[in-house]
Amino acid sequence: MFLNEQKSEIGNVSVATTDFKGHDVDFWAKSLSDRIVSVGEECHPVIAQQAVAFKDAVLKLIAYYMREAIKSDRTTLINELNRQGHGDMAEIIRRL
């Protein structure tokens, strides 16, 4: 009789929760920059310093473009609500 053993690994799992809201841009930008750039614990200190500086620059760039994407999406939503005659709802979203 042969046994076919299968192994599965899912890696590290983390959970972050909020109360009555979604995660903000800074949360998502940090999550993404952590996935894009990692700094090895055993690398040379100068290289680690450069990697941390690069990671910070990546974080700021991600956050900037995420904020711009949100503004653009809201503009699209506001214009669509206005086009359909829902100016009151468009104004509520504009004030967010």
C-alpha cells in the first residue's frame, strides 16, 4: 500500500481589523511597501540603511498615487451621480 502525502504551506498570515471603517491609505501603502522591499537581518549595515531609505521612498510614492487614485475615483463617482440627477448625493461624496 502506497501513501501519497501532500504538504501545504501558506506562509505568514497576519490579520488587521478596524472599527466601523476600512483601512486607510497609510495602512495599504505600508503593507505594499513591506511586500515590495524587505531588509535582510544579516546584511551589511550600510546596505540595510540604503534599503530602509529606498523602502521609505517606495512607501511615500505608493501613498501619493493611492491618494490620487481615490480622488480620481471620487471625481468619476460625483460626475456620474450628477449626470443621473443625484446632485445631493454627489455633494455628500464631494465633502468626504
